[in-house]
Amino acid sequence: MSTEATEEAQEASIAAVKQILDTTLPKELHDKFNSLFDQAYELFDFDLESDEEEEVEEVEEDEEERAEKVLTKRHQLENILESRAAALCTRIEEEVSVHPIFAKTVQSSMLRWSLLTVVCEKTYQSTSCHDTIKFLIEANPHALFWRWDEYEPKDVIHSIAKSHGVLLPWIAERYPWVFEHKSCRKAPPHLELVRKYANGQCVASVVRRFYELYPQGLLQQDKLMRGGFPLQYSLKGWEECDADLFIWMAQQAPAAMAHKENSGTTVLHSACMSLSSSVDPDVIVPINLCTENMVRICRFLVSERPGLVRTKGRGGRGLPVHYLGRRCNRILVQEVLLLLLKEFPQSIEVKASGFLPKLSNVPFIQEVAPLVKQESEVQQEQEWLLPAAANFLACTRSLDFAKVGEVFESWVTQRTSVVLKSIQEQIGEIRLSFQGDDVDSSDDEEDGEEDEQAWLSEEDGSENEENNESEYSSDENEENNESE
């Protein structure tokens, strides 16, 4: 059966399960349904009486006491919520089991919300009612696609993805057809799951479990936002992506690594941006994305898709290495920067817009670039000389001149190893001399604003001439060919 035929069959199946307005129910059932609905709607409508604030001098003991009171109140709220949620779950299961029609009923005066909708919406990011949500889905899985908001139409499956994403693997395991629905293919709800993970609101194991059950989702993207595949979303948050998860996702869907966004940037651009991102010391928990984990991701991308190192973003966004130029004081940035320079030494001649540094003017790069080039030349020489020396040794042995061959092989090995060791020591000393704390680069960024605007204006003309769809296809093919 074709995709269109499958979608039509799904639409027909969902349409067959019609919504029932609560106003059409007999009075007794109408009152029971609305009583259930109101109980779910008001689940969070409670608060503890706040203590009167006492005006006392701010001392360390008072702060500790205040923090302890806040923690105590939070525990009390959680206990009350758990108790109310348990009572609600029990009542919903009992009533819906007796009156299955409630699973198909919608509240006429509340945007046509169903019981499933109200439980999902009013228990935002709370796990208290997950069993109830599962029960209601089992009672009527087609309710996952019921829409309600006339101003911002959305359905329940997208609401679950936003507020209860941990349930998506459970849905994928029992109702895999849900994610093949036209609504989900147009705006895949599982992308919201990856967004939550990237912002620290979901664990890696949940994301991996979902894509193990629904692997085709790794090659789905939001057709409205064109924000890329799940692989791209995993690097677009406040938390670093686990390297094991990223590598696993990339290995399952290699084409996602070659994807270019509308800006022309790739996942390697995103990884380099994370490495060079600033750390705000004023926030409660400073976020540091410059970690060994991110370095591992960069190394994997360069080894699997070396063409990404040469991929330049549009609008003056430059190469991935351009985003590392302002943070050459960081050990991990230095490590990745050297890796990218070795792969593409000519990158220092590539221009970027004013908000990115000119690589040839960066002191650290000025000093290490000649050494990196020399190191690459010696390694290439080594790759040629070592096999030649081995062949020469084999020939001299057959002619009773083995000593000559051994001397030549020893000379090749010693020469290249000594030179490489010397170069690496020099690079190590340079790296050490530049290491230190970050320096505020806001002044440099202000100086480059005019150049940035000029670049963007210049690039806009060429961008408008391109068609987005053909552009994505050709970019991906070009990247695949380059990698091969």
C-alpha cells in the first residue's frame, strides 16, 4: 500500500471515532463526565498558606532557615499533588471502565477538550498522572489526533511530546502507526523530545529507546521549521549532548551528518559553537559546553565526514574553525582547532563576516599554522618513505646487502620520528603559552558589526536566488560524494 493510501486509511479510521459532545449525554452521564473533567482541570489549583515575612537582619542563619522552609513547603506540595493525582487516577479508571463513552467525549465549553487532553495539559511536566494518560490512550488511541485550539491548532500527541515526552517510547512500542500519521510526519513530535533532552529535561536513555523503536524518525525533520534532523537538535540546547548517544544516532542515520541548515551550517559548526560558547558566572548553575564530550563528537564528525571541515555557512558564517578563533586560550578548543587545521590547512585563507575572527590574524593560529603544515608534510613523507624502506630492505636481503637496507630503514624511521617529536613539542609549548582565562571579546564584536552587515547584505542576494528544496538535496548529495 502506498504512503498516500496508508495516510488516507489512517484518516478514515480516526474520523470513524467521532467526538461526542458532553451536552449530548444523558444528564447523569453529563454530570459524571464534567465532575471528572473539573477534578483533572483543578488538580494543581491549591497552595499552602504562606508564612508572614518577618523583617529581620539578613544573616547566614536566616538564609539557611528560609531555604529549609522553602524545601519543606515543596515537599508538602509534592505530597498533596501525589495524593490528589492518585485519587484522580483511580476515579478516572473506574468511571471510564464503567462508561467507555467518556474516552470519546469532549467538553463543549472548554475548547472541546477530552479527558486525555485535560490530563495532559493540566499536569504539565508532572509524572503523577502518567498511568492515567496511558489508560486513556488505551481506551481511545485516536484521541491523540483530536485538535482543539482554533487559534493555534494542535493535537494531543504534540502536547504529550511537549509535556510528557518520556511516554513517547511507550506509544511507539504499542502504537507505531501514530508517528506515521500525516500530522506527525509534517511536524514530528519526537523532535520535541530531543529538544527537551538538549535542555536537560529528559535523559539520553529515553531518547535512544524511542529511536530504537522508531529508527525512521532519525531521518525526519520538521517540514515547517526546517530545523534539521534529530541529530541537529541534539546540539541545540543548554546541556551538552552525550557523545555515545550522538555517535549512535549518527551511525543509524549517516545522511543526517551531511545536512545543511538554511544558514548553510552543519552539525560540526554547532559542535564548534558549543566548544567556544561563553560561560555566564552570574547564573545559578553556570553551563559549560566546552568539554571532553564535545571534543569526542568533533573528532567523530571529522573522521566520518571530513568534508564538513571545508563546509562554509552562508551569510558570512564561515567554516567551523572560525568559531574557535576567539577561544584559543582553552585547552580543548586548541585540540579541536589543530585537528581542523590539519584536515584543511587552507582554512586560514577563507574569509568570514566581521563577527568572526580573521584566522590569519589570530596570534595562536599565526604561530601554530606553519608547524601544522610542516607536521602534515613530514607525515606524508613518512607514509611514502616507510613502505619504500621496507621494499628496499626486502630487495637488499635477497642480494646479500641486508645491512644497507636496515640502515636505510633505520634512518627513515629515526628522521621522521625525531622531526615529528620536535614539531609536536613546539606546538605543545605554544599551546601552553596561550592557555588562560577567557577574555571578554565584546569590543571586538562591536568593531566587526559593520563588516558583518556588509557580508550579510552581499550574501542575501545570492541566497534569494536559490530554491530551498533543491538546495538541501544538492547540498546533501555534494557532501555524500565528497565523503565517499
